[in-house]
Amino acid sequence: MQPSSYRLASVSDHAVAWRLRRNCSVTPRQLAGVYAMLCLVSLTIAFGFWLLGARMVLGFAGLELLALAAAFLVYARHAADGETLVVQGGRLTVERELAGRREVTEFVGVHVTVGLPAGDADLVALQAQGRRLDVGRHVRPEWRPQLASELRTALAAAPWFPGCAGDGSLA
């Protein structure tokens, strides 16, 4: 198995891993800094108007900052969303994080089928042991067939039993 055959995965001696994350240009910490600066500027201007006798401006500035805080919280809550898929030691482990909740699903790799439903925009379907899991939410639709192909390659090359090499012979 050549490391260069994987475009979306990182390959180590014992595992192949895909880290599928949202494309976020601002981290939650940076967003908090931006929000603090916006609060400072907005409240400074509103306080200036309040001193000039326009008392309602301060209230509206407060409402504006509350609405902005709500929008930023929704963004920050989903900024770390993603999926991590790891083929290692005869197992496929899928870790998904959505809005701060972490879910780990593990499959015996030899039983996993990787499917890409009819349209390229559909998610990659993993099926095994009577369970189905759709992955690839954070991958561009045109790259999902590549992800499915890489998963199939890694699953086919993985050693499925302790003490066995990837070709099934004893190591």
C-alpha cells in the first residue's frame, strides 16, 4: 500500500485516518475576540449618543449585540463539528462530533461495505453487522467518490486478525 495512493487520508505505520472537518475560517476563540471588539465599539458609540440625549440608541445597541451573540453562539457550537475515520487493527472506527456531542461507532472491518448512493451529492454509506452509517458531511460532494474509493482500498489492505499481515499470511 503506497502512502501516495491516498489523497484525503493520512497514513501511518499502523493506521489510515481521515479527518473530515468543517471549513471554518474563524475559531470560536477568535470569534469571541471579534465579538468583544464589536461590543466595545458599539457600546462606546451608543454611550456617546446617550450623553447627547438620544437615550434609545443604547437600548437598541444592546438588542443588536444580544442578537449578534446568539448568532455567534450558534456558529461557535458547530465550528468543531467533524468526522474522523480510522482503519486500524482490523477495525474501522468512526468518531463524529456534532454540536459538542461525540459519538463513536466501531465496525469489524472485514464486514464493512462502502457504498456511494446514486448521486455524487449523497453521503458515503458504511454498512456492517446490520448497521448503516453515513459519513462525509464535511467533504465536498465531488470528492465523496474519492473518499469511498480510499476507504475501500484501506479496508481491503488492512490486516483483519491479530498476527496477520495485510495479505492474510501470518506476520
